[in-house]
Amino acid sequence: MTIGTKMHQTLANLQSAAADLQTFALETQDQNAKKMFTDMNKQLEQMNQQLAGRVNYVEKQEPQYQMKQQTQQQ
């Protein structure tokens, strides 16, 4: 598994976790829990944006890590 693949999987996992937290925030009636889930969701969204920027940088510097290119080669 290449670093590109690992970074894309991590992005997908972050997006999934952020979506779960958003769902938890919407489903709970406890205002403290709602705030906690919302805050955690925002943190994950920021991490997701930062990692996405890093992925884009790496893919520009190292084209072999581009996911589209790998898919076409297989």
C-alpha cells in the first residue's frame, strides 16, 4: 500500500467519523453532548482540510501517488 493510498484512506476515515459525529449531534437531546459532538466534528473537518491540502501537495510533487493514475494503470 502506497503512502498515497494510505492518505486517501485516512481522508475517507476522517470524513466518515465527521459524518458520524454530526449524526450524533443531531440525534441527541443532551445539549452538552450536542455541543461536544459539534465541536469534535469541526475539529475533524479542519483536520480533513489540512490533510486534503497535504494530499494535493504530495500528488503534485510525486505524481505516482495520484489515485486516478493508479486506477488507470490497474
